[in-house]
Amino acid sequence: MDILKYNPIESLLESNNEPIIYFTNRDLKNKKVSKINEIWNMPEVQKILYKQQKDGSWKYTGKKAEMYPTYHYPLVETFKKFRNLVEKYELNKSIDSCKKAAEYIFSCQTPSGDFRGLIGNQYATYYTGYFISLLIKAGYKEDKRIIKGLEWLLNMRQNEGGWTIPILTHYFDKETGYKLTSKKAKPVEPDRTQPFSHNWTNMVLMGFAEHPDYRYRPEIKKAAELMKSRFFQEDFYNSYKSRYYWVRFDFWWPNLLTALESLYKIGFRCNDEDISLGLRWFVTHQQKDGMWNIENNPNNKIKQNKKSQEKRLWLSLNICRLLKKFYKKNYEGGC
């Protein structure tokens, strides 16, 4: 509260959203709360679990197009649901449903260590990093399959030390690109001389940041340095290129918040110039109701409804959690 102009806690506690209120009291006000099982039994969580399939996946209900592999749509849907269960509601493998979902995701891991199926048979470095992050949070940090995935990612770096999506390092016409990503095709190896992408490095680092051993490796610190040097700049590749993506907090894509969360875990503090720059953006863009906006591109508008309001609550809670970590008093490298 010493650095913020408006009090976010009031809006969070007055939201009538029970999980938001629970985590606000626990994480921001340091209040003693009931066991996390109370959250797991709430309707928001049970509604997700109710639709889980016997194999641990969730069924995709949208309009389907032809896609390879056949498990593409269930994997995408399972990723969406698993992400919410683990990141929002903190479920872990002690819950059978969570364990089944994790095992389904592991079933989509190749012998090499990457998670395949999001972009056909092509390497998905960015999703592999995010999957690993979620699985570690769910209690799998000691699992050999996690180590295999992290080692695979280390071997997929660009020459500069960061990551991109390998297929993007080559030019393909539209028809060839479609065949490579929607039909069974041999994975395209990266052209490692091409620049790294700060967006996809951001997602990869999420996995390394969660692992207590890998997060401090020199290769990871170097990649983190590269990523933070690109704050508020355009990416090199056309995919997700605009600088505004740094401050677009919708969906699960990488942004300034995910970057700073990983950087904190890797060991960076706000006496770092880039970190301080990122944190100042959150301080200066707080709204009068104490919260933050999901979309910050003046040319784009978010439809105001119950769903977008809930997203804004979760975003604001997570920003407050981040600021508390960086600005808490009496720690080395404090602000």
C-alpha cells in the first residue's frame, strides 16, 4: 500500500467471489483461513471436475476442423481446465481428478521429452514449458518425466540462448505451413541462427522457474536476462508481435505479469533496472477501483460482462501477489 495510489483489497473483498476473497485474506492480509479443501469443494471447481472424462481429459465441445494428431482437441481442452484447477484453485496430485489429468498430459509427452500435439507433430517449445510449470505446481517436480522435458528444452535453445517456436524460424508458404501443422509431418528443426522470441522464451521459462534446481542454472539466468531486456518492445516474429502483448492479460498467453513472476523465482529483484521498469508499469496503470485492466491497447476493447469481470479480479489478485513479493520489507535486494 506504500506504493499504490488506490486500495485493491477493498474491491477484491467486496467482489462476492468466494475464492478471490479466500486468497485475498490468505495471501494479502495474512489472515488465517480454512484448509484449501474448502476451495476444492466450491461449485466453481466441482463444475470443472464434473465434465472430466474417464481417461483424465476433457472433451472439446467447439466446432472441429481436421487436425493431427487425433488427441489435439482433448489435449487443448485439458490444458485449459488443468491450468485453471492448478493455477487458480491450487489443486494437486493428492486429488485423484488432478492426478488423472496430469497423467493424461504426460501421455502426450514424446520419448524425447517434449509435449507434442498442439501444433500438429511440430515442436511446441512454448507449451512444453507451460505444461512443465503446471505439472510441477501439481506436485510432480521430482518426476523423471519433468527432468526429461527440461533437458529437452535446454537442447532446443537458439544460439543467443533464448527460445522460439522452431517452425517459425523458417519461411513456408501458407499451403506448406498448413500441411506441416495439420497433417502428420516430420518436425521441422529450428534454424538456431535466427533470433529468439521474448514471448515464447517467457512461456518456456515458466517451467524452469518452478523447478528448485533448474531455475538457478546459468543458462536459465542468461535466457531470463534476454527476455527482460525486451520489456515493452515488439517481438521479432509475426506471431504475437505487437508490443501491446506485454500488457494484454487475457487468455493464457505470456505477458509482463508471467515474465515478472518467473524472474522473481529465478532470483531477480527490483534493484534490477528492467525489473523496476516492469513493476512501475503496474503501479502507474492501476485503476481507480484499485484493480487493473485485462486489455491495455487503446485500439482494442474488452466486452464488459460477468466473465470479463471475473478475469479482472483474478488478474488484480495476481498482480497484488507479485507486488507483495517484490516490495516486501526486510529482504535482500529490496525496493
